[in-house]
Amino acid sequence: MSVRARVFRRRVRSMVLTGVVAGLCALAVLPLLFILGDLVAKGASSIDWSFFTRNPAPAGESGGGVANAIVGTGIIVGLACLIGLPIGIGAGIYLAEYGSGRLGWIVRFVADVMNGTPSIVVGIFAWTFIVKPVGRFSALAGGVALAILMLPMIARTTEEMVRLVPHSLREAALALGYPRWRTSLTVIVRTALSGIVTGCLVAVARIAGETAPLLFTALGNLNFSTSLTQPMQTLSLQIYVYATGPFDEWHRLAWAAALVLMGLVLVIALLARWVTRQRYGAS
Amino acid sequence: MLSGAGGPGEVRLAVPGPTGTPPPAAAPVIPLQGRNRADRAYQISLTALALALPLLLVVLVGELATNARPAIERFGWRFLWTSVWDPVAEVYGAAPMIFGTLASSLLALLLAVPLALGVAIFLTEFAPRWVRQPVAFLVELLAAIPSVVYGLWGIFVLIPFLRSAVVPPLKATLGWTPFLEGVFYGNSLLAGGVILAIMIVPYIAAVSREVLLAVPASQREAALGLGATRWEAVWTAVLPYGRAGIIGAIMLGLGRALGETMAVTMVIGNRHDIGISVLQPAYTMAAAIANEFSEATTNLYLSALFEVGLILFVVTVVVNALARLLVWRVARGAALGSRAL
Amino acid sequence: MAPPEPLPHITTQRLTALYHRQAAIKDVTIALPRHSVTAIIGPSGCGKSTFLRCLNRMHELSDGGWVTGKVLLDGQDVYGGGVDPVRVRRRVGMVFQRPTPFPTMSIHENVAAGLRVNGKLSGRALNEAVEQSLRRAALWNDVRDRLHTSAVALSGGQQQRLCMARALAPEPEVLLLDEPTASLDPAGTQRIEELCHELKARYTIVIVTHNLQQAARVSDRTAFFYLGELIEVGRTSDLFTKPALEQTEAYITGRFG
């Protein structure tokens, strides 16, 4: 074959393969469009004001809403943040500031191991650690389970963000006569703050949708409850119960609840992106 | 007048400047002696917070092991290859769920890897700039969808779709193979594998993308300079360089698939059965725990489930560790697995 | 007749600075007079910056950095037992080669960060102190209308003067300048050099520079370093016109560098 023909064939093959790759990419994204589309198509029609303000109706009856689930999601996620954020951010700062030795290596390794732990395993651990000794399912146990999931995520993203702060800033602050702790808090962490907040928001978006760790801790509750020591419902648990239940009415409500949950996750994720853009504050 | 050899805390006396002009009024000199207790306190508090993690892990593994002990002592290694799971007779064998976990994850990888690599290669090498951001965002969004929402979609959309549009042609063409034996009722290994595939694509794609971005531009440019087409440059220069990292990315996807619970338990059928046909219901370790934990009435039953949890934990930790090692070799530094994506 | 030599503010005695086992400067004994500008010159890698960083105990923050010998600030050894390096750095300030304003803070907040080192100030007292520092750094007129805008929006020269205002805010006695004009344009360089002249009435200034003309313009005394050793030190006019040692002359006339 002549050189020209060979080159031509190679070019065609390159174009075809590029097309294949683009096609694969489109195929990968397709399910997302279907899922979002189905959520809206099957769920939007069930959403009205009463959906947000009413509690689930008794089995078999129609109507009812997810008020208790929305509040429950908020409470349990809030609890998880209360526990997980200080420890996670503190551990992250430790890793960035003092973590170059052996202890830092151990903490980092542990964080990576915990990041890969299946959430159901965290769930049964929280059951045996809190629910069993206390004798009761509770929102608190659910919050702790989600906090355990959050901790390693936040520790690693915080470390990453703090490490990104240029060394020259640290030197400038130290040369001013700032002690190390003050340099760390008022200069380094402050500079990294928007990145740290983004990392936290991403983690919150992750745990807001979790179900497995809550199955045996918060358990779920058909009634409205804000008590931390009683079982509590979340959107994710509600979706699971409704989707796997026998009633068509429940299936309809499951789609609506899923749409609400997805909306919540999306809002938090977009907030995280917005924070990243606001990097340098007022100007 | 000098203050030169004075001790700490002495106020500096006025010294005439070289030009004879009176200098500004002397300010009290900060003594140089001092201790820095605040720094120690800061370091100690941060260290204490950081130690919470290893402590937590030790307690977690400890509790898992302690709770699994009765089952371990009762069944020993047979637990791993016995297929019988009988809560009444109190005989437990995890072989079906171990098989199901591996089979569903393998199937998921088979489907997800080409798609994910397609995304990664397309986004890093071929996509025009205006396409990159939106597509990357969409892929990230895939990772943000909660597992239970995937499960919901799996039950009411995916399974009917498989039943009507995918399985019939598959059976028509490949029905003679043992992989497609039997009647398809919906909840099956196939459904589990497909839903897992969709879920792990964004993870494999994101890490592969980082790996490809870490490949030095010189590799690509050298190939192009030699006259390679764009695709050839990618295939011969970029991909081989990043091979270890991409394998690591795939293993990370595997790690995610192994531990996935809700979506799987909602579509896989939850049956203690080992079968090579993907059309049959199956079980995974995570799904079994989710399904049966609240039903476990006896200590041994519970203990068996804890043992399953322990096995799951160990397997995912090992897979993730290997994965990170591979990726670290190529794309150092990034804190993997810590992001939602 | 020349006025009498001003009394030394900082003296080093046999100062040696090392990284792990490698000495960056060896056995340096020098006296830095009060209220004057001393320039440190020498080819790249001769230890000028390392020497400077020993004076405010920044060298030990580098990986493997340690020091033997003494650095006397008004007669007191800053490396002595019980001395808190943080306090040393409050009395000996430093400005670096690249401007490093704190990026998340406004101009006002950057200077205030320097003021907070010495304790709480608020309200009017704080604003007045910020103004005073900015005036001393010859930046006040440029930024008086935009004190609360981001510090990184300033030009390079302005950022460097902001760093000087910030370094002056804690009222140090000594100001160490590590190649402060290296990343600036000629206009910015000139402003900084003028600043040095104005500031030496209040502060003792030590400036490291690889620019011989700058050293000649700005300093009263000059010290020549080579390969980590102090070769010669003396009045700038003397050193540049009739250097005592051949090595000094070779460097100044450009035979090596």
C-alpha cells in the first residue's frame, strides 16, 4: 500500500476511534439524564405543599407526605456535622501542620482505610457500639454513624487544602512574630478556608443521601419526631421503605421523596461549587 | 549612653542618632525570654483530635471481630465455602453471597471500565474546551446520586427495560450459554451488575482522568512530533505510561462496587444461591447484612452476619490499599477516595 | 572628619549556620550598627540569605537547619537558653523577596495583622496605627481610598510596600530585607530604596542584594560574603572604591559573580 493510503487509513482509524470514545462517554452520561428525567417525570406531580408538611399516611391509605423525613434528615445530618466537622477538620489541620512524622503517616493511612469502608459495616458497628448497650434505636446513633463516615473524608480534604497554602505565607506570618498556633489558625487555615468549606459541603451532600448506616441506628419512624433518643426518619429511609413496599401509592411517593432528596443533594453540591468561586472574599 | 549589656526588660535609653537628631521616644523593649505554652497546647489539641481516627478504627475492627467470634469459632473456614444458609437449623455458609459479590462486581467492571475509560480519555485528550466542563459536571453528578435513588430507579425503570428490551435479544443470540439460562423475572445478578456499573463509572473516570492528566505532556508531544495521529499518540504514548494508575482506578471502582448496599439489595433478588446465569437472583455480602440484620433473632445468626461484615471489610480494605498504591505511583499526592467524587 | 561609628545593634560571634551537616555560612563575626543600612553582597549561593535568616531565627525553620555561635541583639544572645524565637521575631522584622500579602485579607487587615502581634487594638486606635504604618511605607496615599479592598489587587511594587508596612507595624527595632526589589520594576525598586533612606532614622536595616549598584546607592556599610564566609566588611564608600582584599575587588569589578 502506498504511504498516502496508509496515512489515510490511519487517519480514518483515528477519527473512528475518537468517535467511539466520544460515544462511550455519551453512553456513560446517558443514565444520568434518564434518572434525572424519571425523577422529575414520576415525582414532580406528587409534590405539593402537603407533601412537605404532612407525615406519612397509614399503610394503604393515600396521601401523606415526608415532613418527618425532611426534618429527620436535617437533624441527623446536623448531628453528624456537629460531631464530624470539628474532629475531621482538626485531624486535617494536624496532618498538614504536624503530620510529617510516623503518627501522621498512621493517621493518614487510617483515614484512607476508613474512606474505603462500606457504609453498611459502619452501620452495624454503630449498632453494636451505641444501640445495643443503650437498648434503643435513636437519631443520635444515626448521627454518630454518619459522623464516622464523614470524618475521614473531611480530614483528607482539609489536609489537602491546607497543604495548598504557599509556604511563603507561613514564613511571612512567622517572621512577623506570630507564634505557630496563630500562624496556623489566622493565616494558613484562613487562606484555605474556602477549600475546607467546599470539602465539608461535599461530604455533607454525600451523607445526606446515605441509607445503609441508618437502617440499624436511626431505624426510621412513621411519626414526626425531633427527639434525639428516639428512632427517626430520613428521606433516604423513607424512599427505601416506600420503594420496596407493596402499595402503588407508596411507589408514587417514593419517586417524589427521591426528587426532593436529589434536589437537596444538588443544592448542597452547587453551594460547594459557589464557595470555591468566592475564594478571595470581598474585593 | 549605652544599654548594650543590659538584661531583659530594661528600657532602652535614648541614644543620639548619627546625625545628631533626637531619636523617637524609647519604646519598652520586649524581653527575649519566654515560654510558648500556647503552641504546645495547640499541637496537643490537634493531635488529640487526629488520634480519634486510629482509635475509632481499632474499636471498629475490635467490635466486628468480637461479635463475629461465635460464628468464626463455630464454622471456621467452612463459612467461606458452605452454601447452606439456614437460620432455623442455625447453619450458616457465606459462599453464595461471596460469589454474588464477586460476580456482580466483575460484571459491573466489565460494563463500567470501557465507559469510564471512554469518559476519561475523551475529556483529557479529545474534548474541545467548551465540552469539558459540562460533561465533567454531569459525570460528577452521577456520583452524587444516593444509592437508594439508584435502587428506586433500578426497580421501576431499569428492570422493566432489561426485561423488555435487553434480555430477549440476549437470550435470542446467546441463550445457549450457561450465562443466560433460565427465566428472567427481574431481580437478578444482571440487574445488580448493571446498576453497579452505572454507579462506579464516575469513580473510575475521575481517577483515570487524574492519572491521564499526570502523564507529562512531553510523552504526548513526542509521539505527535513523530507523526502519530491523535489517537495513536494516546494509545501508544499516554496510556502505557498511565497503565498502572488506570489499573488502580479500576480497582478503586471495584472497591466501591464491593461495598455498595442499597441499590444492590433492591434489584439483585436477595437469594442465597450460587448460579452462573446472570438472569437469576443472587446475593451480595452487603445486601445480606442490610436485609437480614434486623431479622437476626439468635446470637449465632447475628454473629454470622458480623462475620460477613468482617470479611467484607477486610476485602474492601485490601482492594482499596492496592488501588491506592497503584495510583500513587503515577499520580502522586491527590487525596483519593476522600472526595464524594 | 567622619562622625563616630554608631554603636552596634546586632553583633554576631562566630556564627555558623548548617543544613544537617553542611555549613551554609561559617564562622561569621560582624557588627551591624544602629540606625544605619548595612548591605550584604556576594554571588549566588554565598550564604547571604542564610545569614539574614539567622538574625531573626528563621533559619531553624528550614528542614535540618541549625546554628552554632551567637547573635547578640543589644548584647543579648537570641539563641540563648530560654529565649522565645517568637519574641525575637517581633523585634527583628523581615521582608521577603516575593511580596506575600495575606490573600484573604484586605489592605487594612494585612497591616492590622502586623499590629495584632503586639496586642489588641481596635476602633480608632487601630485605624490610626494602620495609617501610620502605611505612611511609613510610603503607601498611604496610594491606598487611602481603598483600604478595604483585596491586597492582592495591588501592583507588585505596592504589594511589597504593603509587606513593609505590615513588617513595620509591630514596631521592630531591626528590619531585614531579603532582596526586596528582586521581583519589582525600576519604579518600584526606586520607591523601596527611598524608603530605606527614610526608615534608617528609626530602624536598623540589613539588606541582602545581588545588585551592586543598589548596595552602593542604599547602604552605609557593606559586607561581602563568599562561599559562606565573611570576606570583608566596611564603609560602603571605602569598600567600593578601595577594597582591602583582592577577592572583594574581583567581585565588585565584575570579574566573577
